[in-house]
Amino acid sequence: MSSILIIDDEDKYLELCRRFMPEHEFVGPARNHQQAMQILARSRRSIDLVLLDVHFDIPDEDLLPEDKSALLAKGDPQRVHERLRRSQGLQILDRLRRRYPDLPVIVMTALDDLPLEADAERLHAEDYTYLLDDEYLDARALKVQVEGILAREQRSTADDEGPFYWGTAPAMADLRRRLAILARGQLPVIIQGETGTGKSLLAREYIHPHSQRTGPFMAVDLSTIPSELMAAQLFGVVKGAYTGASSSREGVLARAHGGTLFLDEIGNLALELQKSLLLVLQEGGYHPVGSVEERTADIKLVVATNENLAQMVRSGRFREDLFMRLNPSTAVTLPSLRQRRDDFQHLLEFFLERVCQSGYNRDLLMQYAEQRGLWAPAEQDRMRVTVGRKVPLKTDPRRIHLLLHQNSYNLLQDFDWPGNFRQFEMVLSNLVTFTLVELVDRVDQIEPVESEDGELEARPDVIVIQPRTIRDLLRPFAEAGLGEPVVEAGEDLIEDSDGLRLRVRVSPAESLNAVSCEVERQYLERLYHHFAGDLSRVAEFLLADPESGRKVQLRMNQLGIKLRELKRTRAG
């Protein structure tokens, strides 16, 4: 049984939900923002989902915002209050997101003339729905949404230990939900993203298992195969088809039958073979090289690219008919490490934990623990490894904590990571190796001798990561120009007179104002991280007035920036 909070000024939807979804417990309804916050303060841990109406016919004094003076100064009070009633649910959602950024919310309305899409997505609602005043249809629509979100929440908890780290950002939750749907059925999937963002990992570890197909997963990197061998690699070859074909061989299409075929760097597929792949998708058949016999291909096709396929179509390097058959309207793009800086602390923990649990680093960690009398895990066990910028309390004897100075953390976070997660994992693996080798090889020389009065508390469970080690590992990339910001298609740099360079992404939108607001939002978020969350320093930088931090905060709120999420990211 799940617990669902209803925030609504009427009882209609509460009664509807209790009648048609008796398997869940419904709390409320909360009649306004204040009542909703009181319920969540008492019961947040037990609330799994919120159903939030948009229109609230409530007294003026209960409407958000509390201070309406600026709004009332610009118009007729009656009209101002009516507009606030029509959008009160969105005002409440904004407050919910500040205090409870991870709480799933469905926004609902029965008003036909109240567009929800843009505001619901801006405020990171899990879903939204227009109710039709028909009990059966409304109950079924809500039940589909409620059960889908609850199921995803359960799956995300179960899947968090997988090899692909999703993080806490709403955009990644949306991507995960989208891929879970796309994985099912026969339609192809296009995964876009820079090199090193985990496209092949996602195809193998997430899309294939969620496809519910019983056949194998086969992967081919088309950038590594000479063009003259691609046909044989994909479709197979019969003996004597060409010089050197001394025996018949199956292609990956045959080996992937009943399963998933992943074609990495699909832009490298030769034009003449693109027609053959198109026939596979359209008709489910193909001919091995040198054979007149048609073979059947039952596959889930997943393709990946770091190129712009639409641009390749325009330049004549990729067939338009194949592009359209690959389902471009549902293509997904994996964000780069630069674009996931809000999740950086969690990504750091995830990858450091991973590089410490296998191979040489695990052996070093075992030696370190045994030398210092710490708990050493058996072969099938894992030692818990955490990372942070403060010395933790000595509460867990089975944990080793990697301690980073704030400057070292900033150095890792601000680095451009052109190789994305592949480069990130490699650097962290080397960082752990260099740190542990020094501690293991020189244990007698570097461990302090405890004083006779016992004032020196031994903390072998904490390993300090030296800033110099981080800088030395990153220096070769920076010297090669691989750690500096590079302007790419759709991206630009903002550089002030003092040389501060911050990356923003410029994407097309429905209006110039929307583009401007998005650029400003990214710029303020990056300034916030650059100045370690100190809004007075941001205000001094932008307005030459350190006392104007409140102005900066208000502007960030207007742009939909969640300071609570940014603070949580920095706090680690």
C-alpha cells in the first residue's frame, strides 16, 4: 500500500481516488499550501506521491505568494487574485520543489483553457493530466499515471546499484522513464551523446534487460571495422563469396536473433549498407554476402552516435529513409559530465566506490585495512567506501572514507572532462592507486606514533587525497588542451573582463525570451558553484554590491532555479 497526498480545495478527486484505487491510502485533502506543508512536515517519510490540483477557490489570504503587494500594484486586485486562484497549484508546486525536490507530483486540472505542459515540466512535475469530468475515464487516467510512477520509484530504488548511475536530477529521471518505454516493442532506439557518456553501457545494461527479449545482446562498433568488411560482419558471408572467404560465417544479425543488436557509431555505416539495414527494419529479412537465400532477423535495434544524424542527412552522408525508420522522434541524448554537475557529488561517490571494489585497487585497499587493523572484507564482501570534504564521525568500522580538500573537490568539479565518464573513471582509478600505494608501501614511516597521554586519536579509516596528486593527474590533459572548455555546436562561452569563463548551452526555443532565460539560468547556476554557494560573492561579481545577495536569490527563484538542490549538491 502506498500513501498518496491530495492537495485540492474540494473533495471530488479524493472520493474518486478512494473509490477506484482502494489499494492505496489517500491523505488529505490539504486545502492550501500551509496545510500541505503541515501534513508533509509530519508525514513526509510515508508520503509516496502527491496529486495536486491547479485551480484553488480559496480566500485571498490563503493564496500564494504571501506578499502580493508587487502584484497588486500592477493591476486590479480582483483580477490579480483570480489569476492566482487559476494557477495556485503551480505556486504550491514551486514551494514543494524547494523543500521536497524528490517528491513525485502529478498536476491535474479540469479547466480546458489552462495549459499545463510548459509549467509542469519547468517545475519538474512527474506527470500532468487534464481531467474530463467523466468518472471512468478520469479514474483510469489517474490510475495509469499513479501506478506507473509508483512502479518506477520502486524500480529506481532496486536499480540504483547497477553499473549506470542515474543520479537525482529530474532530467535523468525523465530519461530513465522514456528509455524504459522505448526498450519495449520492436521500434529502434537512437542514443545520442558525446564520447564517453555511457551509450554502450546503457544499451547493454538497461535497454536490453528492459526489452524483455530472451535472445543475446550483440554489440558492434562500426568505427573500428574497415568498410570492405562491414557487410560480412553484419550480414554474414558464405564460403567463396570473395577472395579470402574460405568458410561460411554468421553475421551479428544472425547471432543477435531474438535479442538486441547495438550498432555504435552508426554514422560510419557505408551508404550502400544503409539500404540493406533499412530492408532489415522494414521487412525483417536480409541476404548474407554471396547468398541468394533470405534470412530472417528478429532483433531489437539500438544505434548510437556522437554525430548529428539530421545534419548528415542534409549533407548526403546518411540516407533519409533509414534516418526516418530509426525513429528519430524518440531519440534520447545522454548528457555529458559537464551537464551533470548538479549530481557531481553523487557521481564522485558512485565512481570512487566502483574503482575501489575491483582489481588492483581492491587489493591495495585490503592491504591498507590489514596493515592498520581495520575490518577487511572477504572475497564476496564489499568494504564501504565514502568520499566527502569533512572528517566523518567514527561510527562505521567497515567504512573507509576518502577525504578531499574543498579546493581539490572544486578542481575535479570544474574540470571540463572532454572524455566524460570514461575519462572520469580512469582518473579516479589512478587517483586511488597513487594514494594507496604510498600508504601501503610506507606504512612504518608515515603512520603517526600515538602519544603516551593518548590525546592523539588514530583515524586510519580516513584517507586524505592529496591535492597535488589530483593536479598531477589532470595536468597532462590540460597541457594537451583536453581540459579547457571547447565551444561546440549549440554551446557558447561567457567570459567576463576578469577572464572568468563559464560554459552555457544555447538551444532553440519558442521565443527569444525563453532562450535568454535559459542562458541566464545556466549562467547563474555556474556562478553559484564557482563562488561555492556564496550569494553575496555572486552579487558582488554581478552588481558590485555584496549586500545584494537577496536580489540574486529572487532572480534565481524567478528562473525556476532550486537553491535547495544546489545547496544539497555542494554540501555533499
